[in-house]
Amino acid sequence: MDEDRTWREFLGKLISDTHERQRIAELIHINPITLQRWAHGGSTPRQDNIRPLLDALSPQQRQQFVNLLKQDFPGFLDHDKTEAQDSREIPATFYAQVLSTFTSSPLALRESTLSTMILQQIIQHLNEQQHGILVAITRCVKPANKEPVRSLMVSAGRASSPWNMHQLELQTQFLGAESQAGHALFSRHHIVVQTRQEKERLFPHHCLPKEESSMTCPILIADRAAGSLSIVSTQPHFFTQPSIDLIQNYVDLLALAFEPANYYDLSTIELGIMPPREQQQEILKSFQKRVTQQIIRATQTGNTITRPEAELIVWREIEQELLHHSSWTA
């Protein structure tokens, strides 16, 4: 196939497919006819249309399109390159804010405070185009005594539209070796899935509504892990190499949020298989009732137990029930 000589020729080939033309037009909020006029030379996009147009393309398409745009929009691209370089870095002011919070927060509040702060910053940094981002932390479930870590549990999250905090609060779930988060821990490396079809093939039962691409990074200090960070986008092929590097920097910063006792040697992490979330819900619904029962039983026997201690006991019980459930349904 002949190489395209202009950005208009390249755009024309992209939008020759009706569905692709409609998809791009919807993403950049213009009429599909306008795309055709740009491709045929009937009009020229304003500079404030170019960035959304680039964002609508896959990384490979974007690079080729940028090279062709240089002839007609050199000034914009120079400015865009500077902006892109800046956006790939965590602001120095945010590093200072995290360190200040780390040293000033009470120990009991440090993890939740730092986690919330960093998750909110990730949303703001990655979602400049307002496409839709969800970020969540999955923690290793603390095992009893010296038992291995058998599962992960979603412990914190933040999201932008089309998701909301109410949905996140309902996303309590145990994850195991079958999940993207579990695979990231096992491989000790981030895992990126660029399309919904790929996610459904690799990690069935773990695809959210409106999810199109996802990335999961293990939260590590040397050879010890606390859990993982997962990021979900409504856009396919969202995770370019610069954004992957940026996210990894945020994960390194997030490692400060967890106490040393909440890190587990990778050799002691033996994740089991967890059932799909829908099958977990009936058991998870009993959580609050079971915590109350634990506290009452302890009181009746003359023992004192705090609510966090009772919650951990119940989470371990539920973990074992879900692992047993999976073994029967496998």
C-alpha cells in the first residue's frame, strides 16, 4: 500500500470505515461530515481540535499522524511536545506534598490519607481529556500466623465519570491468581491490556462495564509486595509507553503508604483461585453481621476485641469460604 503523503490522505483512509468515522467523531464531539471535510480539503481543523483528534487514535496511528501533521502545524506540535514532556512527570510540588503528609500524619491514618491523595492525583493527571479513569488498590489479605498470602482484596479506589464512588463502594471483591492483579504480582511486573476483547480473553469475569483498557502494577519494595494498583480506562489503547512510565512512578510513590508489616515476601504469596464477583456477593453481604457477632462472642467470653481485629477475622473466614467455593466449582 502506498505511503500517505499528507495528513488528509491518512485521515481519509482512517474514516473510510463508517464505524471508525462515527467513533472518532463522537470522541472529539464533532459531526462525522466535518471529518470528511478535513480529509477532502474542504476545511482545516482548528488547533484546539487537533489534540482530541490525536487522542482518539491508537498509539501507532497517532505517531504516523503526528509526522504528517508537521508540515501544516509545526508550531502546535512544538508546543504539544513540550506539554507532553511536562505531563509525563509527577509535579515536584506533589512529591513535596506526599513527603509532608508522610511525616505529619498519625500512623493509624497514614495509609488511607496517602492512598487517597495519590489516587486522586493519578485521576487528575491521566484524565486531562475527561475520557473516564478508574484507579483501585488491591491489598494482600493478611494471613494468619505464618501462613502464605492466599488472596488480594480491593481496599481503596477513585474514579471519574462514567463511574462513580457509589459503584466503587460496591466493588468489594477478593481477587486471586485468576486476576490481572494476581498475574502482576506473580510476574513482578506491570501488565497492560489494551482492548476489552483481550481482557475478556485473558481475565474472564474481571471486565468492568465501559472498560476498554487496563493496567496493573505490583506495589513492591525490593522482594516484598503489599498488593497492586489497577487503572482502568474507557479508551482502548490508552496506555502508551510515556503513560506507563508515569504510572510506575506513581506506584513507587504509593509504596510509601504501606507499613513494613503490610509487605509480604514474594516467596510466601501463593494466591488461590477466586470465584467471579457475582458468586462472591452472597457471602460478602454477611460481612457486617458477622463482624458484630465476633465482637459479641468475644464480650460474652470475657475477651476484648477491637472492630479492626474482628473485621480481619471475618475477612479470613470469607477468604477460606471463597477458596473452598472455587475448588468445588472449578
